[in-house]
Amino acid sequence: MKNISPFMRRRKANNQMPLAKELIINTFFKSIRDTIGEDRLTHDEEIILVLECMNTVWDDEELNAETLSEYLGIQV
């Protein structure tokens, strides 16, 4: 892949998580907010629900927690 956009080069250089993972996690957060409503859950409750969604889709709970921790910049 020689023709990488500056956007993707920056992401790779900054060692950011793959964009696909980030988009999936964003989708979980958005779906929860759209379904339940904005500001109806605490941030911790949203995180728990996103982690439950991830665990439903992917079997590795430890890896899911690690990925979500990386995404959020805090330990989940």
C-alpha cells in the first residue's frame, strides 16, 4: 500500500488503534445513545453497555476490555 493518505499515515505514526475498531466502538456508543437517549445513562453505564456489546460480538472479554481501554484512554 504505497498510496496512504496523510490521515492514515498520521494514525499509524501515532500508533493509534485501527480505524475499523474505532468506528465499531463509536457505533456501539452512538447506538446506545440513540436507543436509550442522550444523558440518560452515566458515562460508566455507557462504557459497561459498550463492553457488553463487544463481548456479545467477540468472545475474548479480556481483549475487548483492553481494546476499549485503549480507545478511552482509561482502564476498563
